[in-house]
Amino acid sequence: MSPTSSTKESSPSTPKLFAQLSERQKRRRTEALRQSSSPEEINYVASKNFKDADAKYVFNYLIDHPEHAKKVRQFCEDLLIDKDKSLTDSDSLSMYVNADLTKRQYLLIRSMINKISPKLMPGYTKIQHEKEKCYPQTDMISVTEGFVKVNLQSLLDTTMYRLFNLITFNHDEIQEWVMFLKWGCDGASGQSMYKQTFSDDNINDSSIFMCSMVPLKLYISNSTDIVWQNPTPSSSRYCRPIYFKYEKENKELTKRIIDEIEEEIKHLRPFVYGNVIVNYNLVLTMVDTKICNDLTGTDSAMKCFICGATPRNMNKLDQIFDKTPNSDNYRFGISSLHAWIRTFECLLHIAYNLPFKSWSARGENKKIKEDSQICREMLKIQEEFRSKTGLLVDIVKQGAGKTNDGNTARRFFSEYKTSAQITGLNEDLIKRLFVILQVIASGLHINVPRRFQTVHTGNS
């Protein structure tokens, strides 16, 4: 062998410690031991290796009493809980609002929870302070005994500031976003009257008129990317009040308040948060037909405020399709909730009037409708809905309109076969209207010309 050449002898590898092995390697190394020894022998050897007497006692106790293993495990897991861990004030407020808790209910839950973890839930005072952060500045809220008005700019900026604390985004990149919101107003009468006096005799708390807005989505300008979207756009959970007043809804009040708010909308300033600029886009779609009629000057509730068609024209399809709609009134949108209810009530009235097959009861038809047999037919339809579906249909409530609401209407159309049997109406008619209402409420982009032609020609 030449002096320059050499051979390197391989050294034997050092075995790993047992604690360094994987679970599979541990099973492989102890396989021979487990096969040659009984469980009792292995447990005995393990207990002898405990240096701490308490640990040895617990080990032997669990060997002799395996039925107590679950309780011992729970006790050990409770010891690992961080006793100093607590909910944030924001999380506690969220729970308080979502669960619709009262002060007494919150304090009761807190007293029970804090017996287990003393610092888990903050005190009610902190909840109040956190709730105040959700309000605009006090000097931006005008309050009298008859009305309350919030500055729209301040309300929007406060909403955006709260929202920015929840979302994550790139703070270094300059971006332009758009906050899309819906707003509207409505009146309600028949409210509870309380034992209180007003300095102005014209104020009456039995009626109230209210304006509010709901944020729908926050998206990047000139893009389809959505930063945040309202998970429940039809719920009052995200509703933000702008104005309310003790006054009965009327045409003059409606136009005056809407004109004031629209003037504020024209002068809104963008919201700036770091490098992000947010522009506001508010649409007046939270309105019912009465509000739309007041704003468009439509003199009859039976007249369409978009094309001007009257009930006399609506059965003449050729005339309806020839009418030119007022595209400016499209801005009010379609209220899917009112569409469900009004279509439902329309079908009910058709079912009531089937004996004389006319929409309005006049002359001889009026006598037929006032006949006790027709009244019995109406009661029969209501009773069958109650017995077969559990629905309270078209029943007058004391001081609160009728029982016809969105949930009742949706049940009526979703169970169209049962509804057709009870009312005597065509099942296919109810089903087709059900499909149309689902399309209106879907929120998706629909191929309108194609679908319109399908409905118009009667093709399925």
C-alpha cells in the first residue's frame, strides 16, 4: 500500500436515547420486552422506578382503579388552564349583544364562570365603556324630547374605524376602497304610550318615524375583491340608526327627511386610515311601496311607480310590455321581503275571490262576497293552513296588522303542493312565482333577457 493512500474505518453509530425515538421506533425497541413480560410485571417495574412517593401512589391507584382515569385526566387538564386568561372587552361586548343579554343575565353568567376562572369575564362597567366606543362623538348627536339625529359623516367614520379593527390588510400599500351601504326609512304607529309629559303638545310617542343604514360590503375600487361582507344583510344586527322622531309617517315628513339625508350624502368626505382611502356609496333601497309612492308622486297605492300601470292595465300584457318604465325609479331596488309578502297576499285574495272570479267585489259580486258562504270559505282556508302547516294566515293581530310575514310567505311557496290543495290555485302558478321570488332574493347576477323570454313565452 502506498503511503499516500489510506483507508477510513467506519465508526459504529451511537444509539439514540429512548426519549429521542419516534413512537414507531419505541414500539419496535420494546417489542421483545412486551412479548416476554406480562402487563403486571411491566407495571411493577415501572412503579419501582418512581422516585417521588406521590407519583408512585397515583400510578398504582390508576392501575388498581382504571374507572377513575377520566376524572383524574379532567383534574390534570384543569390544572393546565391559565387562570389569568380573560376575554377581551370587545369579545365580551360581542357576546353580550349577540346573545341579547340583559345586565342581570350578564352578571349572573359572569359570577358562575368566574368561580372557575376568576378573571375570564370582565366587569359590566368595562362592557359599558367598550359599547361607548361604538357610538359617534357626543357632539355629533342631536337629542331632544321629540327626535334624535346623528351626523351621517361621523356615524360612517365610526363604523369604518370599528371595522378596520377587525380586518387584516397590507398597511404599506396605498389602496382605494369603497364601502357599499343601503339606507332608508319607515314609520310605525300603534306604539306603547308611556306615562310621561312633553313640553310640545304635538309630540306623541304612539307613532315613530325612523331612518337607518346597513353596511353591506367593503371592496377594492375597480376590482371584484371583497375585503369584508355583511353576513346577515337583512338582520337588524348591523343596522345603524340615523334619525328617528315621534311623528306619524306622512308624505311631507318623508320627503323632508330624505332630502336632508341626501344633502348630507352629497357632502360626504372619504375615510382615511393609514394608506387606505375609503369612499362611501349609499343607495336608498330600504323603503316600502308607500315611501316609493311618496317620493315619485304616485297618487295611488295600486299604481306601479315604475311604469304607471294600474290594475285595469295589468291583465292586458300587450299594453304592459309597451309601457316605458321610468328608469330613475330603479334606484329604489326591489325589496325581496315585501315581494314575498305581497305576492303571497295576492294569491290569497285570488283564492278568496274564486267564486266570482274578479279582483274587486262590486255590485252583485259584492253581495256574493258578503255572503256567509264566502266568509266560511275564507275561514276554511285559514283553518286548513293552521292544521296542515301550522301557519297563521291572514289573521288580524290586535294593533299590529296581520300575521302575514316573510317566514309565512316563504313557507307558503316552498310547500307549493300543499298550498295549491288548500287554496284551489294552480300548482304550477305557485311554483313559478316561487322560482321568481328566489331569483329576486338570490343576490346573484341573472341573465335577465334570457330568463325574461323564458317566462314570457311560457317555456319551462
